[in-house]
Amino acid sequence: MNGFTRHILALALTCWIGGMASARTTDGTLGLLQLPNNGIPAIVEMQGSFTAVLRQEATLSLSGAAGELPLETIWSQLPGGMQQAQCSPSSPAPPGVYALRAADGTGTDVNARAVYVVDSFPETYQVAHITDTHIGKTGRPRPDTEILTTIIETINASEAALTLITGDLTENGEPEQFQRFLGLLDLCRLPTFVVPGNHDRKADNYRRFFGPLTYYFTFGKDGYLAFDTKDYLIANELTGQDGLLHFYRRQIRASRWSIGFTHRYDVTMGIRAQITLFVDDPLDYLVYGHIHREAGEGDGIPWGSTRAIITPAAIDGVFRILRVDVNGVHPLETIDTAANPNQEN
């Protein structure tokens, strides 16, 4: 285990958890605080800043092992009425894992594991890739929660610096399944970034629990772009996602490596999105799941230079570690924690 990861794990273990029982709303959905959250956290250096999105302006602070750290904020209004705050600690925040707190005239809202502060970003690091957790699926040799708990415990003991979870978080998008997934998500000591899959589509439940379907973040020199999959109309041209993909792709253009992560890829994907991501300014890598098996002949992106990295399903006890360094993103052999047979996707 490298020094960076040991440091993050130690910080996570000592993460101050007071008040986390009141995190989010009583049913687990996002409340006053929308971003960052434990499915789309912020990772910053000690003197860095991050952006928060709220339903209305509030007094913001970080809560961690060092205590309560007030945040200085610059507010602006987003289209649709949400409020955006550029947040900076009033004094340098010690490295650690922080809950984000918002207080207004009606009370306090908390997003646990929302902000990670690090000394510096490593040149070489590892990423854990989990996909197709299918919380709520029955008829397995082991309970769904036990399978994912084992995977998370294995990741916690690894050298991974962050975790990508690429869709089909639930079996059929029921609120109760998202609530159970949230409880398991917080077992992970690392920053966890999620995107939805086709099984997460019921009503607007995914948005209510995690917020935007499309976003980007940077980790040191590398840029990550998350985007949605809508059944067989991936990156549907009838939504605003095409414009977001173009904008976010530009934001990470200067990155050492540009890494897309989504639930699935299919040639039926909207043509404008494909031109943006794989032709005009190709992503270096696309990480996804959905097919519940290793990549085979015919899988992947049929044109351009973007390399596909496909991981089998977590519901079968499997995940993958990716090594990121100056030479690229290298998928390591999958880790099978259960040896369960593949099931339908």
C-alpha cells in the first residue's frame, strides 16, 4: 500500500461522524445541499476551493476530525433557481475526510463524505472500478448487500485512491434500494463517484439521491467525465446532455489523461455525443460495465482512438483495479471475491 493511500485510509478511519445520522433528508434523498455529496464528492488540496450547489443560500462549513471549519463563499444563481457557491476554507483545511454542513433559517443539512482534502495528488495511483451492483436483486447464492460489502472491504484494503461505480446501482430503481445502496456506499473509505444505469431509471429517483447525471472532476493531472446512459438512447439528443458533454469535455481537455465513465456503450449512442467524445476530441479511455462479463471480440468503440475498459458485474462478486501513471490507464486483472456465475444484465 503506497503512502498516499495509507494516509487517505487513516484519515477516513478518523473521519468525524458526529451529526451524520441527520445527513440528507429522512428518506435519504438530497435536501438543501445538493453537491458535493457522497456519490459526487469534491477532492481538493489543502488550500484549494470547490463548488457547492444548494436549493438556497446558507452558511457553509466543513466538519471533520479537526472540528468545524467555516467556509468563505461567493454565491451565484444557476439556471432553474439553484444557488452555486464557490467555497474556500477560512484557513487551510488539514488533510482529511469532511462532511459538508449547511445552515439556514430552517435548520441544518449535512452531506457526509462530501469533501476530501489531500496534501497533494500522486503521479501514479490506482482506481477501483465497480459496476452493476444491482442492490435489490434476489436469488443469489449470497445476499446482495453481503456481496457488495465484501467488495468494498477488499477495496478498502487495496491501494486504490478513489472508486468509480458505473450504474445499475439498484435492481429496479426503488427508493428502498437506493437507501440500501447509500448505506453500503458509506462503508467505502475512499471518494466514490457514481453514475446511473438502465436499472436505475424508475421515476426520478436517481436524481433525488445523487443529483446530476452528467458531471466532471479532476484528480491531479487527470480529468474524469461522467455521463448518463438512457437504455438504448445513450446520451439522448433530445436532452441537454449533448451540450454538457461538449462543455465538460473542454474543461478536461488539458488533462494528462481524459477518462470517461458511464454504465454502457452502444453504437446506437446519439451521433452528436459520439462526435464530441470519440471523434472531434476523443477521450483517451472509456470505463463501463453493463455486459456482466469481460470484454470480447466486437465489444468496445468501433472507431477513433478511445480505449474501452469493461469490468464484469459486482453482483457476481467481481471488480477491477485500474493503474494510472504517466504511460496511461492500465486495467489490472479482475478480482473475483465470490466466484458466482454470471446472470442476465
